[in-house]
Amino acid sequence: MVLGVDFGDARTGFAISDELMFLARTLEVFPNRKMSDVAKRTVLLAKENKADLIVIGLPKNMDGTIGDRGKKTKQFADMLKEMTDTEIILWDERLTTVSAHNLMNETNVRGKKRKESVDKIAAAFILQSYLDSKR
């Protein structure tokens, strides 16, 4: 199993693969209080779901450079590496949040439900992109 992570400023979305590592499904959204709390939750979810790999979306600018958000995500990944032996991969997440918003527009998800869902849907897009690259 593979755990997908969309690490954000206010919330972090999680997704998990199926056992065959073919499909990603949304898991949950965790409100960010402190980076260490998010890291602990990530390790716990990986353990509970028997994940052998954690794929973290790495925000890049459209020109491929790493900005402040990407640097913060790398700090998060480094913190995780100190807390777990589970393999961690940073995966280019450009346009995943845009894709998640587009999906919610198409399915007419609005208001509070939209805010609660966007991060876990983005995590599923990140994870699905990774899974598709392995085929």
C-alpha cells in the first residue's frame, strides 16, 4: 500500500492506494496545527494502513523551480524521515489542487463540503499520478 500526502498550510489531505497499487482513494483531511503533529499523524496513518511507501506532493512553480511552499514540504519530508523507516518520495504535484477543484466543479460540490474535501482529493490525484507512472 502507498500513502499519498498533500501537505498544506491549513490542512493536509491523505489518500491510500488499493492493495494492488492500481487505484488511489481519499482517506482524510487533518488540520495543520504544527508540522510535528502532521508528521505524527502521517506516520500513524502509514502504520494503520500498512503503507510501504509515502508519496508527498512537492509543490513546484510552473517553471519547475521550488518556492517557499516547496521548501516547507521538503522540511516536512525530512521530519518524517527521522520518525519512520517507511520510504518517502517527493512527487511533483503541479496542478493537482486545480484538478481537484475542477472535479468538484463538475460534481457540483460547494461550500463547507468543498473546503473539507479539496485536500484529500488533491492527495488522491498526487497518489494516482505516482501509481500511473509505475505502470
